[in-house]
Amino acid sequence: MKKRSRPIVSWGFVGVMAIVMSLFAGCTVVETHSRFTEKKDLEKNLDFRVKAAFLHLQRGHTEPAKQKATEVLEIKPNHPEALAALALALEKEGEPEEAERYYKKSVAAEPKYTRGKELYGAFLFSLGRYEEAMAQFELAVKDKLYDNLAVANLNLGLCAMRLDKVERARTAFEKSIRINSKQTKPYVQLARISYDGQEYRVAARYFRNYEKNLGAVQNYTPRTLLLGYRIQKAMNRNEQAARYIQLLAKLYPNSPEYAEILKVNTIKHTSS
């Protein structure tokens, strides 16, 4: 990584600290306090730059994100959040090998940096490396004070589903909704697990919670509408099942899911 010739901290910051130190030259106690303040302010400066990097990433701007992360790493090479931000930027730019190198550095730099584990896990999941991804999410959910714990459990459950570890997935999804009951994805996954296990009443209950949190009807997907239909048909609730057919016809008339229902029921839909 190429070094920059100019200092990372702002000129205003350096100037202010130089003035403070010159005013109290010769006073050991005040000089020690100044050094402490300088270190504290530098940490704030680095933290600000890391947050700026992630903000740029949130907006889809990888170049300024890499610049901010690199500036931090020139001062603190093992800064876990800056390493993660740089990894994420490289991932978004389609550089998986370089991205993984920095993800590994991030999780190695600070074992308590849980977000780094979750980001690395999501990266591995996107590559289809589900066993490795699951290992990262398992580590992430051990941090009970993590501010994104509900999503970490959701991701763990999705990994477990890909690996046919259904009971581990169920436990993770249930934990996710205990932490945040206003989600949709864990409920629909639990409804699917229950339907596959022929627990139709349980499936219907989870699906109702999914719909309660869904908001606008446009937020249904073809797959969730098909699942809703199947659950109701399994319980011989034909009127309720017909509602999902109507929604599929209205929202996704060209979807494979609607075609499947038409085939099963030999129904011909005529658009108005």
C-alpha cells in the first residue's frame, strides 16, 4: 500500500495542538495531559474517517471509501474497522481475492470486532462457501451485546439452511425474532421449515406474523405468495388459498410460481 506524503490528521488539529504545547512548555503535568488529549483526539479523527468510509460504501461510492480507509491504515495498520471497510470496498469492485485478504486481516486484528466477522461471513456466503460463512456467523452470534445480533442470527440460519442443518437454522431464526420481532425474513423461513415438516398450523402462525410485518402488499415476493398458497391448501382453506392466487395474478402474472399454481389447479387466468 503506497504511503501518502502528507499527514493524515487535519492541519487544524496539528496547529491547535502545537499552540497548546507551546503555551505550557516546561510544565510536565500539562504536557502529559496534552499528549493524552492529542492521542484521544487522534482516535476520534480515525473513528470519524472510518465512519465516513462506511457512509461512502452505503452510498455506493467505493473510491472515496477506499481513500478514507487507507488514510486510517497509514496511521494504524491494524485498525479492524478500516480493514473491513477496505475489504468491503474491494468486494463491491469485484476483487474477491484482495477483499478476502483484508477481511482476514480485520478479524485477526481484533477478535472482539464482531461486525468484521459478520461482514466476512456475508462475503463467504456470496461465494457459496457456506461452511466457512457459518463459522463466522457462529462467532458473531456469541457476542450478546452486538448491535446487529438479530441479523447475525438470521444470516446464520440462512447458512444452516443451505447446508441442510434445519434444526440449527430453526434455532437461529427463532433467536433472531426474539431479539427483533418486527422482521419478515425469519418468520417466512420458519413458516417454510414448518410447512416442509408438515406442521401446517405452526407454519400458518409464522406466515401470519410475516404478513403482519410486511407492510404494503407489493412487498410480497412470488415465492412467499406460493408458500402462503401451499400452507392454506394443506389446511384445506380454499378461500384463503385463492387469495394468494389472485395476488400472484395481479403482482406477478408472468412468474414461474403463478405458472405452477395454474398448472396444478388447471386454472386459466384472464386479465381484465
